[in-house]
Amino acid sequence: MLFRALVPAILLLAACSGQTPASSDAAGETVIEVQDAFVMAPLEGRDVTAGGLKVLVTGQAVDLIGATTEAAERVELHTMAMNDGVMQMRQVESFTAAEGEPIVLERGGNHLMLFGFSPDIQSGDTVELALEFRNSDGESQTIIATADVKGLDD
């Protein structure tokens, strides 16, 4: 008899416990979504490579202020520009993502630079990137993203 009384309550709780979509900002909090993270496999004999990703934000704007990975000794945020036919890469302190203005880090553009990349990691593997974000209140948040390791032809 008690079981029959509990079944409707359990079903009602299950129906109300659906996940909130990633783009929801119902609680007034910022939602950060990382997509398409990748790292290029370094050229033979090299331990420096590049990576990229896309960061979408719902709510307050955030700055990507750093990244780390166990696959490399150091990760830097870089811009890339062509000036008089010469590629110029520069380390920067941050990239900003706001609603409708994602951070896009990619080959041939702004990107991650990884130094001391492990020679044991090959195309087809995955690595974890710990991405550090900061909002305008100075609060930091770290998000772990899984990045595909790609070859030059990928």
C-alpha cells in the first residue's frame, strides 16, 4: 500500500529533474561552454605545438586568463597577425568571451601555444586542458576540456 502511494511522487520527481540546457542562465549565473578543443601533434623532433578551441558564454563576460595541461610544460595564450607578409605571434594575458562574442582559438589565428609537449602523445590521442577563467568581479573558475590531438592533415 505504501509503495502505491510513493510511485506517483517518485514519477513526479523524475519528471521535474530534467537537466537545464547549457545556455540557460535561470539562476543568474554565467555559463561557460568549451567546444572543439584540439592540440596539434608536434612536428617530428619538436616539442612545441599549437592548439585551439571555442568558448561560448551565457551571462556575464569572462576572460580566459590561462591554461595548463599535463601533456606540456607550459601553455601560453597567443595572438597571430600577418604584417608585411611576416607572421607575428605574441603572448597575451587574456582573451574575452561575452554573449554573442565567443573566443575562437584556431590554426592560423589566435591560439594556444604549448611548450615542452610530451613526445609520447600522438595524433588520435586526447589530452585534458585546464582552462582558467576570471569574471569582472575577479572570481576565477577552472574548466577541464578534453582536446583531440590532430595531425597536420587533420
